[in-house]
Amino acid sequence: MTPVTASPTAPPAPPIAVEYPDSDGQPMAENTLQFEWITLIKENLDWLFAADPQVFVAGDLLWYPVEGNPKIRQAPDALVVFGRPKGYRGSYRQWQEDHLPPQVVFEILSPGNRPGEMSRKLLFYQQYGVEEYYLYDPDSNRLEGWIRQEGILDWIETVQDWVSPRLGIRFDPSADPLVIYRPDGEPFVSYGERSRQAEQERQRAEQESQRAEQERQRADRLAAKLRELGLDPEAL
């Protein structure tokens, strides 16, 4: 009898690499007003936590909470992660970030946003661990907020003078447009406004320096005149 030869076992197929795109193909903003609010919040959060190397702030960055499933993703208009270092990221892949989700997210409404879309975002943020969620409509000046309590994102009944537990910032939606205050009481301002304030401070400092120099020169002239008269200015 001819012996039966077992066919060689085929080597296992290499695992298929999962791609996590850095872009979802959607624009960051639909209009200039939405863009201004996104950048205002993101830039001011950057300034607020500039001295803390373990607070990561980003705007319009794709967040992938589940390894192996790139279809589960969201790109908040602004997000803050406490406990993760600053630095470049093409996307926020949670399993590579000590499994920490963004604790705070912001969304700025645009005319193209639909109620169903925003409801899905709320459910996403609730499911994947967001602690604070703020939604602002600049067209109607309407601010809404949710805070995690007992495992769910609970709607904040009164956002007037609400202070974010994580960020320490305070909201004043009674102002039109919305004003957001830093913990030191200073309002959020745009980069342009901050640059203008810095220039004003520079000019004031320069004027004070010029006045001080003029006073010094005046004192030197007076001392020289006294010496011409035979007087010791130090003795007067």
C-alpha cells in the first residue's frame, strides 16, 4: 500500500493592517463664524494649560476609541485630555494613549448640523467616557452642557455661570455672544485681540521707560547745574 503523505500546512496569512485615517474628508467648519468659535475655544484652552505638559488640547482631531474598528470615530471641534502629553498626533487612538478618552469636548453648531447627527454625537460621547460635553450654537447664542453622573451624561439645567469641574472656566450665555471666563476672571479672547493687548502693553512699557529716562536726564541736568553753583547735590 502506498503511504499517504500529508499535504504541507499552509502558513497563516499575515494579519491585515488596520488603517486609521487622519481625516474624515469633512471640512473643519462650514462658515467663518463656526471657525472663529472653534479656534477661539481651542486657542484659549491651549493658553490656559500651556504650563501643564500633561494636558493635551486639540481641535477637529479624529478620535478612535476602539482598536481594530476605524469606523467608530468622532472628531470633536475641541477636546481636552488630562493625563496625556502635549505633542503632534495625526489622530487620537485611545489604546495608544493609556486608554484615556477625552474628558471634555466642545461642539460648535453650524447650519448643516442635523438633530439626528447631534443626538448620535451625544450618545457617542456618553458611551466612550466623556465627562463634560458643551454644545454652542453661535447663530442663536444657545449653550447646552452635559456632565457625567452615575455613568451617563446628564443635561445641565442651568449653564448660566456654570463652572466646568475639569477646566475651571465659567460660562455666561446671557451675554451675546457667549462669554467664557478663565479661572482668573479674564475672558476668552481671540488671537488677534490678544496680540492687540500685547502690543498695547508693549507700548505702555515703552512709554514708561521713556518717561523714566526723561526724569533721569532731568535729574542729571539739575545736579550738573548745582555743581556749577558750587553746591553738592548729594548734600541737598
